[in-house]
Amino acid sequence: MNLITTYAPGRAELLGNHTDYNEGFVLAIAVDRGTTVRGQTRNDRTIHLHTYELDKTEVIALDQLSSQKVAPWSRYILGVVDQFRRNELPVEGFEMEISSNLPLGAGLSSSASVENATLLFLVKAFGAHLKPIQMAHLAQMAEHDFVGVRCGLLDQVTLAHEQGETCHVHRLPHL
């Protein structure tokens, strides 16, 4: 099994605070801090997660995945796994270590960062083919359906593109 490492930055809002989910204009940029995930696939259908910053571990069978059965911190990662399953994308057991230098709750999109790093990991590990906008929608739906947060799409769209890519003012669809 090959070790897979992915990274997704946090983001800062320059324009459009809370307008993305109200059909407004937004302008955001990736920041120089983010989330790194490292891991590998497993030969069983078990998911093993560990976060360094919280020093917590979560282990769950893929077939038993439910937001009520897991710790709140792991819902952002497992919500992405749930979206892969709901959308019939390939996913099996894996182990992952998560580390981030984004301050939690500071408005730099730590949740979207961990979701996008997870998406990139799953794409590499299991061979799914997704465009950045598809990844953004999966991350948003992970928050809606598994975490219980009715977020807009600004964070996920900004972070679904590679760090350093030019950002433009976008009018996002009301979802």
C-alpha cells in the first residue's frame, strides 16, 4: 500500500461575507495555512482516523457509517466518505492522520480545508474522477447532510482549486 499525502489551504474572505448563499458576489483567496492528511488504503472496510491537534482517534466500519455514531470532530471527514457512498463513487477502508495549522473557529475555513484534503485523498486512493466544482458540491453536502451545518459554497469552491490559482469574483447559484 502506498502512502498518500494531500493538502488543502484555508481561505480568507476579501468580499462577500455571507453573500455566497444569498446569490451575492464573493471574492476569496487561499491562505498559507491549511490541512494535511496522510494515509493509505486498507484491505478491509474499516476507517481509522487520527487527529494530531486534538489527539483523538476514530475507528468505524464503512458499512456502519452514521453521523450519530462518530465524534463531532470526525464528521467533517466521514461526511465526505458518506458523500462518496451516496454518489456511488469508489471508497473502501483506509487509515488517515490529519494535521492542520489553521486555528479552529478563526474564520479561515478549517472545516472546508479538512473536507477538501479528504476529498483529494479519497480521489487519489480510490481513483474517482471529479472536477473541482463537483468536489466543492460534495464537501458542501457533507456539511449539510452529515455535520448538520447549512453552509454556502464559498469556502468549498475557493479551496477546491489549487492554492495560488487566481481567484475571480463569482456569482454562485443559490442551492
